[in-house]
Amino acid sequence: MAATEPDDTLAATRSDNTSDATDSDDTLGTWSIRNIVSTMFPILIVLSMLEMGSGYVLEELERTYLENPTLLVLVPVMIGMGGNLGAILSSRLSTRLHLGLLEFDPRNEVLWTNVTAILGLAATVFSALGVAAWVVGRIIAEPMPLVDLFIISIVSGMLLSVIAIVLSLVATYISYTRGLDPDDTTIPVVTNLCDILGVIVLSGVALVVLN
């Protein structure tokens, strides 16, 4: 009996090594050019078509923006910052998913900590953005009232942040359930959709506040 124990141990070790090698091969397979292109190409095509929607919204609200040129200062920063916040959360979620530490549980404390951090960062950034846009407006264009501009910036920014958080969670979860690499899918999806929705949210809030 004692003589067979080393053989059993060796066999178990070989089995574990074979399993690890298989898992490693599966992981490396997702890094191939063919896999990355086949995953991202259709996503980027669809998102590019949807991006045209943000241009359509700007065209439809051209009069509102021309009457309040300071709003034009907010547009690129708003959509860029919304995408950045979504990308930050998506990156953190993807990292925890790869490490096996992510739990899609509403009671997960770490998940809520990340969400709260993003909301806190958004509140700080978009508050400062409203004031900065007002200063720029006074220098280069007809200024808007500071209160109106601040409300537009903070409300639309926080709404966009909530949307970015939801998109990040949904994109990461769908990638996980479908066996896709979230590094390939979540950030492109979140940033592009935030570009589109950022224009819509900013325009909608501006119309409500100004009217």
C-alpha cells in the first residue's frame, strides 16, 4: 500500500497540471486576433450606427444650442466624462471578474463601494464642470445664468453617471454569461452608448431647465 501512494500522488499532480494547461489554453484562445475581431467587429458596427443618433439629436436641437452657445461647451466634456466614468467601473468589474472576486449580488458590499465611488466622483466633476462652463461662457460667448448652467450640468451628469453604472453592470454580466471576454466588450459598449445617451440626456435636461 505504501508503494502505491507516490504513484497516486503523481497521477493526481499530472491530472491537475493537465487541467491547468487546458484552462490556460482556453484563456489564451480568447486573445487570438480572430477571436478579438469576431467579437468586437459586429459590436463596433452596431455602435457606430447608433452614434449617428447623437448627431441627429444635435441637429434637431440646433436652435436651442445656438441660442445658448455656452451649452456647446458642455457637450464634448459631458459625453466624454460619462464614458470615462463608465470605463473606470467597467475596468474594475472586469478585473475582479478575471480574478474570480466579482459577485453579481445586490448585497455585495464591494460592488456598492465601487458604485458609490463613481457617483461621488461624478458629483464632484460635474459640479466643477458647470462652474467652468459658466466662466468659459463669459469669456467667449453670451453667458448663461450660473444657476441654470450648474443645474443642467449636475443633473444631466448624475443621470448619465447612473446610466453608465447600469450599462457597466449589464455589459459585464452579459459578457460573463455568454463566455465573452469583458475586456473586449464592456468598455466599447459603455463608452459609445454614453456618447449617444449623453447628448440626449444633456439636451433633455437643458430643454426642461430653460423652458
